[in-house]
Amino acid sequence: MSEQPRNAAAGQRQKQHHKAAQQATGRAFADAGLTRKNEEFMFQLNKQLEAQGAPADKKAEWLQATVEQLLAGQKDAKTAKGLFGTPMAYAHELLHPKKEEVERQVNTNTWLLAADNALMFFAIFAIMFGVLAFTSPKALSMQSHNGNAGITAIILVALAGGALFGFLMKMIRPKVKADGSQEKRPMWYRVSVIVLGLVTWMAVYGLATMLPDAINPQLNKWAYVILGLAAFAGDLYLRTKFNIANALFGGQPRQNKR
């Protein structure tokens, strides 16, 4: 037998084998309990996956998963087109999945939480005293002693609050068990920890207000506002940069595309 007839015979056998395989696949779809339209969708999807070069193992996996979804959808009168669109488009989607949006890893480092809290506390107190100096100048007269409005007191209170509440947030966070599940701390424990933290913080605040003016000077009202806004901007940058999740001031994890 010459080379050309041999190649023609081999090609014919390959076509017959391919046709038999398609018929077997069609019978499998018919036996799966699909509606006529869903059978046709699966038949066309199979052809499209082959035409677009789907690996055999992946193709079988995708077809089986699609059949299961169609069977579930049939119970609610959902059509293949409604679920997946056209066979060609769905085959392309299976072969070229869209990049999913995934949540960046949430940062719960205690020191970062402390820095986040400290910056926010400083911003709150500085802006509050700056606004108070504008609205009630006599209340924060530079001639009288106002220890609570001194810059050193504000810094100490902010640092103490940041460290305390950064540590407290870690203490009241749910415990992670060995199997990966989380267990909430008892309510009495969480309340006790927060109350203890508040009492300690108030004690630091009280001591800081007693500092003499020489080491706890009161600043100009504009200085308070500017420093407060700078601290607030720094805190926003810190949260964005490190994706800090802070239960105290409601920091939300950002999302990033993979």
C-alpha cells in the first residue's frame, strides 16, 4: 500500500474514532437527565472545548461540573443560556478564567495597631484643643495652666492609649484553635479587659495633666490644628500601606486585584 492511501486510511479511522467518541459523549449527556436544550448545550460545549484546545483531564472535569450545575438549575427552571451564556463564550471563560478579587492579608500586628491608635488619639486631641482655642479663647488661655492641653500631655496620652488599646484589641480577639476555627472570648472577659484599659488610660491622663508648663507647654491654636491634621493624614497612610484592621477605629481591610 502506497503512502497516500495509508495516510487516507489513518485519517478515516481517526475521524471514525472522533465521531464515535462524540456519540458516546452525547449518549452520556442524554443519560444524565438533562433537558433537550441542556443536552444540546453540553454537546456544543464539548465541541467548543475541543476546538479551543482544552486538556482532556480538565475538559472532563469541567463537563461534569457543568452537568451538575445544569441538573441543579433545572429544578428552578433555569436554562443553560441563563446560567452560562453561549457554549463558545463559556468554553472561553473556562479556559481563561477572570482574575478574582482577593482580600489582601489583614495586618493585625500589635505594634502597628498601637501606632494606628496613637496617631488617631493624637489627631483627635490636637484638633479638639485647636478648635476649642478658636471657639473659646479664654478656656485655653496661654496665661493660665491647662495641663490637659499641653503638647507633652497630649503626646503621652496618645502613646499610652495607642499601646494600651493595641494590646487590648489583641487580648479580646477570638482565640484561634488548633483546627483553625475561632472561639469568641467570654463577654465578662472582654468587658473586664476594656474597663481595666480605660482606668489605666485615665490614670495616665490624670498624671500627664499635672506636668509643669516648663515641660508641658501649650501651643498656638494653629499649631494644634496643623499637627492634628498631619497625624490624621499619617494614620490614613499607615492604614493604607499596611492594611491595618483596627476594631477600635473601624479600619477596614482593602481589596487588591490578583
